[in-house]
Amino acid sequence: MMKYIYILMLFEIFSTCVLADESEDAIVTEVHEPSSTQKWLELQRSGKAASTQAQPISGEVMDKVHQRYIKSFERPIPEFYEHEMPATR
């Protein structure tokens, strides 16, 4: 009787190992098509569609950008941001 129990235990362990190996192989071999968002991000990252011409910012616009940047230093950065939940309609 004990012999049969040991055989059943070994069979159970072996079958569990085989199933685990099969599921790992399925995960490794699974290939998915990139989403449109992933494709756009890759296009940006690679620079393949980037313009070859420089696109400078006009002096007036650059001035406003710089003023806004300097103004951002007027207030200290809070240690914690407090936010309220929006009121429900």
C-alpha cells in the first residue's frame, strides 16, 4: 500500500513539474503586436520621422517662456501637495 502512495506522490510531482515547464515555455514564446501607442512612442524615441530642419522659437515667444520659467521659482516647492476631491455633480 505504501508503495502505491509513493508512486502516486512521484507521479503528482512529475506531472506538476511538466505542467510548470509547459507554461513557462508558453510565456517565453508569446509574442504580441505593439499597440499604436507603443508604435508612436518608438517613432518618437528613434527620431526616424524627425524634421531635418531646425525649428527655432521666435524671440518674443522665447522671452515669454523664459519669464514663465523664472516666475516658477517665486514660490517654494511644498513638501506635500494637498488636494481636494472634486465635488460630484
